[in-house]
Amino acid sequence: MMTSLMTQARLLQKYSKCFRDIPQHYVRNVTRTLATHSTTYKALVSKSTNIHKNLAFEQYLYSTIDFHHTNLLFLWRNDPCVVIGRHQNPWVECNIGFLQEHNIALARRHSGGGTVYHDNGNLNCTFFTARNGYNRKRNLNLLVEAITKSWDIDLTVNERDDIILDGLYKISGTAAKLDKTKGYHHCTLLFNVQADTLQEALSATHIGCKSKATASFPARIANLADADNTITYEALIASVAEQFLAQNRENQVYSAEWVDPGSIEGCKDINKIQEDLQKWEWVFGKTPPFHIHRQFRKDFKGYSSHVQIHLDIKAEIVCGLVEKIQINMKGFDSKNIEEFIRVLHQECIGLQFRKHTLEYKLNELLNTSHMYDADMEIGNWIMSCILDNVQ
Amino acid sequence: MASTTKKLLEGRVYNKYEWVLMDEGNTATVGISNHGQTQLGEMFHVELPVVGDSVEINDSCGSVESLHAATDVFAPLSGEIVEVNTILKSSPNLINKSPLNHGWLFKMKVKDVTELGKLIAEEQYLATLEDF
């Protein structure tokens, strides 16, 4: 009877000959095919665990390779990060404050679909093909077959193109990008992700936001390792690569290639794409327009009479910038506060909807407002209510 | 409505995934073909080009996000964008429900009508769909 350690060792030994290190000029040669008309299947595994570097490399592969006779599988994993879809709203989809506190990166990809959390317990698979070779179900069935061939677990593909474990738990999400002559389908595979961190990272306060951004579908998730703890990263990529490369004709023997996108030919172009992906204007600025409406109430004691103040805040955010902000206050008459609010309406227009930008501006407005005591206390409270939306 | 629909269905020309309908005044209406919207699935989000922009043939001008993919829309002809179908911002699935009619994407002033020669007539397009 095999122990789990023996099973792992057996699998690793079987598959270790699947992999070899990639020479620097590999990417240029990747379209060279042995047969002129049949499709050649090739696989690359990234040595990088940086989400922006890997997304940039994925983009680079997509734009530079001709897929008419080549189907390429790209395998990659990342340090902890959250990845939102092309038309999603990060303020709604994730807890931006939590991400910043825990050094979890935030990225926006070019494909559509929903928000996902990655860490080293998640494997990403990108299937590149010609446009007429694009077939998500075929790719997902290949993954299911690769996994169930080596491990005795219950995996199915549902109508939303999710891979489901035991009929209940989502262990894979899918997205795609299509162009005139080519396309790619990429998906996640949760094999041993930190579920608690995932939950916290993806639980945003949805208070008061209305937008036309693509919404994620929340789902119960699980890890493949919950079903069989011999499912490790090395064993998983070996199974998947072998299944994919087996589609080659018998006289074509290919191994999956390890590649460091930071040092291959073309790395300058990859770095440029990476820089663009990391810009605020891309990550936050590409958010479809959205509208915030929130109301606050607070009792202020210590004056001659008890005061209850109602605050109504409305804001329009377009391209991640404040297009309009409107604050209405009831319950306390103060010319100074009215003036502060009037100036605020003007001065916030065009600012990035981000905490330190708005905090800096609001502090500046408070310091130049000539408000004291009770007015200043209320002014600070108004600032905290505004920043409560921003994370 | 019936006669307007009949008029719209006459005279379309196609590239693989888009249709073009010319009027007498050199303005082309562009949309996604029925085959295109079927392949992409239910539309969630549409980004339209900007009125006033000049585009060359095959330039990316807008994008759609659907159940199956995010896809760029490519200009089937060169010219200037003169009108966009703003209803799609709130009802992107018009592209699925009425791809050849209410789901049109944008209108453009065509720069070079000879480019129409690169597109194929509807009858021929429908006959070749099996090849796609």
C-alpha cells in the first residue's frame, strides 16, 4: 500500500523528464513546427511569481506568436494577489485596504470575467490558439482528465465553465480574450490556496455603490488538496503538461519548458507591458463609471443643546476620478461648515478616488478653513465619512 | 417596423464576425453578426468608440465583454465615427437579441468605399459559415 509520500515521489519521478530549462532564444523559435500542416502543442512554465510580470508575459506571448499551427499552454502561479476582470470595479470586488495592509498586489487583466485571488496554491493555465481553434470546454475537459487520471477525485465542468469538485465546490474560474485571428482561454486551479486570506481579500463593503461594471458570481470554493493531499504544484503541472503535450503526433516529442520572462529575448518589451499594467490609470482608472450614495448620522454632545447631524453623500466616479461630489448636511447650522462643503464640492473634482489623495486634499481644506471647536469637529467627521467609501 | 426590418436585412456585407450596411450617403452602420454574438455569448458590457475618432480598417475600436470572452471590435472599414449606439451601455444584450437591427454598434463616414470589396455579401457569408 502506497503512502502519500511514496505516491508523490512516484509521480515526480515519472514526470521529471517532462521538463527542461529553456534556452534564451526559445521564444523566437517556438513557432517552428516539425510538421507543416498539423498542429503542434507546446507548453511553457513561468519561473516568475509576480502577477504583473506574468500577465505581461502572457500578453507578450499572445501578441508575438502566430498560432495558426501552434497551440500553446502557459502554466504560471503568483505570490498573493487579487486579479480583477477587464471591466470590473475594484472598489466593489475586493477589500483594497486589506490588500494594502498585507502587501497583496492588485491587477486588472485584459480578459473578461470575475475577480480571483491567487497565491502559490493556485495554478493558472492559459491556452493560446488560433481564433477558430478556441474551445473552452475542450481545455477544461483536458484539465479534468489530466487530474482524474492521476488522482481518484470527482471533478466535473458545469454550464458556466467552472470546474467543480464533488459536485459542490468551485476549484476553477475561467476567462478569455478573443481577437480577429487568435484567442486565449485562461483559468485558475485551486489546489492549496489560503482560503481565509482569500475570503478577507475578496470581501468588500458593497455599501452604496451602483455601477454597470461586470459583477463577480460568488461561489463556495475548495482546494484539490482537500480531496487528495498528494496534489502538489509539481505533480499538478506535470500531469497537465503531459496530457496537453500528448496531443502531439507520435514522432514529435516535446517537453514543457521553464522560462524566466525577466531574462529572455523580448524581456524589454515584457517589462514595458508590465509597467503599463501597474499604472493606477489601468488598475483603477479603467473602472466603468459608478455612483456612490451613502448616508451617515451622528450625535454631537457637549454643546448647549443635543445635536443630531444627518449627512448625505453622493459621488460620481468616472475613470477612477471624482467627477462630481455632493454633500448635504442637516441638523446643524454653520456658515463655516457650509463654506467648507461648498469649497469641497469644487476642489475634489478631478482627483483620483484614492484614500491618500482625498485625505491630503480634505486635510488641506480643513486647515485653511478657519473652522474651530465644534465646526472643526464636525468637519473632521465629514472627512471620515467621505474616506469611509474610499478604503 | 416590418418594412424597416426588411430594408435593414438587405444589402449587408460581412467580414468574419461583423456586418456593414451602407446608406446612400457613404455612412456605414456596423454591428456584430449573428454568428459572432452566438459564439461570444450573452453580452455584459460594451465599450464603444468615440464620436469624431478616425479609424483605419482593422483598427481596434471598442470592445465587448460577454459570458465567454472579452473581445475587441475591429473597424471593418476606414473612416470617421459619426454616431454610437448609446443604448448598449445600459442594455448590452441588445446585441444578442437583435444583432442585425437594434444591436448596431456604431456608424461611420467611410473614407474609401473600395474597401467594401474586402467584405462579402450576405448570401455568400451564410454559405461559408461552416468553415469558421
